Amino acid sequence: KRVVLIGDANIFFDPITGEGITLAFIQAELLSESIDKFGDELERKRYIKELNKHIKTYIMVTSMALFYTRHLFFRKMTLRLLRTFPRLFSFLLHFNMGEIRF
């Protein structure tokens, strides 16, 4: 038998952001598409590649958030910028939710 860890059990995320539960849902969706084929090495690699796309986004966003908590000047400047350009704020939210990819 095999076990797959998902969400917070799979990788550490800041518990304040709720990213672990979000990642768990993403992983569950990816696993539902490929769990029957997990004996196939290419399928496992595809799953890991897709998962890493999501993890990379969360790590970047969390790192940015932690940076701003430690640097008051940059936090104030960023909040001022986001108030001035609400579309930028909207873009960042959609990016964080995985709706926009680079």
C-alpha cells in the first residue's frame, strides 16, 4: 500500500495564511486525475511537476508577506501603491489563488 501526504502534512506553510488547506484541495484534485496511474513513473513525474507549479507560487507569496511584516517602510509603500492601483491588488489576489500563471 502507498500513502500520499497532502496539505500541511506534505509541506510547511505559514498556518496564518490557510495555504495548507488550499494546497490539500489542489493536491486532491491532481491526485484524482492520476492516482490510478501512479505505478507509471511518467505519471508520478507529471503529478510532481504540476504540484511544484502551485507550491512555487505559495512560497513566493508567503515570502513576500513575511518580508513586509518585518519592514515597515516597504509595507507602508506597498499599501499606498495598492490603494492607488486597485487593479494591481486584484491581480495579486488572483495570482495568489492560482488563477493567473507566468
